[in-house]
Amino acid sequence: MSYQPSARWLNAVLACAMLLTSYAEAAEKLAHVTILATGGTIAGSGASSTTTVGYTAATVGVNSLIAAVPELAKVAEVKGEQVFQIASENMSNEHWLKLAKRVNTLLAQPDVDGIVITHGTDTLEETAYFLDLTVKSKKPVVLVGAMRPGTALSADGPINLYNAVLLAASQEAVGKGVLVAMNDQIHAARDVTKTNTSTPDSFKTPELGMLGYIQGNKPYFYHVSSRKNTADTEFDISQLDTLPQVDIVYGYANVNPVALNALVAAGAKGIIHAGVGDGSLAASVKTGLVAARKQGVLIVRSSRVGQGIVARNGEANDDELDFVASDTLNPQKARILLMLALTRTSDSKQIQRMFYTY
Ligand code: DGL
């Protein structure tokens, strides 16, 4: 006697097949996001749940970070790569070049729709800006970190990672430049900065303003960055293995010019002066900067103040001294732009144009 399946059984099988098809179709519709892990507190661990300082950064691997947030599977098809495993105070030019090349390789692939980079918060703003100037794609690139290790009460890493992947998977983030997703907020790489040593709301874009929020599983943009970025920049790091040495000297009352002179003697190709006020130069340091310029070192006047425009020909006669004014870039970001500018030209007028363009 042959087996005659009941109509009810056949309907059940058909329903399961349709459900699996719909899941497969839904999965097919999810964006493909690659998470590149570099270390930091988001990958950190502490001795107890109340250890929010004095923990160890860069101990948890990318697959563990992904496994700790199963909700990621609802917003993207996620893959992970462990590019580095470092505390970000140890980030170097070589790390940046390797990371930017990997990002560009992945984004050139049709099966990669966006990238999330997990990173220590100490230099996150710098890596973000470096990538903002060197990524050659309009696809989303989102940097994310955490102010508390994953072992801590109310750790911010998991929700920050979820938001970052959701943002990188979104159409809204396409063409917006490199973004930073922290504390439910969306910031532009050029203008965001770490403003607090330890609190979860540390990342801010004072005065110039953040771009938007991530709320209820959706990104909301209210602004866009006005400066050129990513595929629209003139910088190409694809053939570079090193970057020109550019250092920062800090301005303060009674400043000692020894540090400046030592950096120039050590071969700096550019100096960022983090001046007091509107990029003011103490007489003793001005003498050293003028001498350095005469040796061919490119000089950029920035400010330790953190907000506002360092005006060309304001606190110093840049035309006469052949210095460059940093516009609104803080010293650590001015250093990044000057390093990349020096891979293209040593012409101070061209470099000043770049500081008004990016
Ligand atoms: N060592 C710091 C870093 O890796 C920890 C800070 C953090 O990631 O929040 O940037």
C-alpha cells in the first residue's frame, strides 16, 4: 500500500517552504556589512562589573563581539575581520595605511555594502578623519567604540556596535563621508572629537554640530558635512607604505622652544603649532618656526582652543611667513591633512587650499 500524505501534511510542508523562502529572500535583502576590528575598549575586559576604568583594552576578538550582539543578524549580513588588536593610543601611520587599503579593497567588491570599524576611542577621531580623506567609495564607513568595557554594568559597546552596523547597512548613510556612531548619535569624521576621558557621551561635535541620531532602529540625518571627503578627495594612498613625518608642538605660557627645535632636527617635514588663542605664536617659538620654514618644513598654525577658525593672517602674517592656517581643524586632525597634503605637494599655497577644501 503506497503512502498517501494528507492534504494537511502537504499544506504544512508548503507553509514551511514558503516561510524558508521568505526568510531567504529577507536575508538576501539585508545589506552585507564587514566589521573590521582593531581593538580598544569595545574589545576590552575588566576585573569586575563595576570596573569602568583600569580595565584591559583589546582583549576580545571580533567574532566574540559579533556573537555578543545576535540582533546584528536582523539588520545586516555581517562578517568580521580582526585587522589589529591594539589600544588605540598605539595606532600608527602604518596601521592607518593598512586599514585604508583593506577598506578600499573590500568596498570595491560588489558583495560588500558597508563597513564598520571597531576602534579604541582615544584616537578614533583621527582614524576616522584619515579614512574620510583616503577611502575611495561612497559606501558607508562607520567607526564605533565604547567608553566602558563589555564586562561593565551598562556597557555601551553592544548598543554602539548594533547602531553602527544598522547605520552602515542603511541607504541614508551612503555618500555622507566617514561617520562616527557613538551614544545613539551620528557624527562627521572631520568635526567629531572626544570631549571626556571616561563618560559614554564623550564624543561630540561642539558648535559645528553632529549630523543626526540613531533611534528606534533607524538613522535620522539633519545635516551633511559641507567639506569634500572620500571619493571626492585628491589623496591616493594605494601605493604608499609610509607617510611624511609631521609633528605637533603645544603652545602655553612661557613655552620652551626646545621641543620644536628637536622635532625639526629629527627630520619633521611638517609642524602643526597648537597655539594659544587664535593660533598665536610666542616670540621664542616664532623664531624656531621661521627658521624651520626656511629649511623647507611646512608650518601650520592650529589652536589648542578646540573650536573656531584659526584665521589666515590673524595672529601672524602667514603671507609673509609662508605659514598655513588650519581653519577649524584641531591639531591632531590638521596633522593628518598635512601628512596627506605633503604626499601631493610642498607648495604652501596649494596646501592652504586643501585646508579650505577638506
Ligand atoms: N586605551 C584606550 C583606547 O584603546 C581605551 C579607550 C577606549 O577605547 O575607549 O583608545
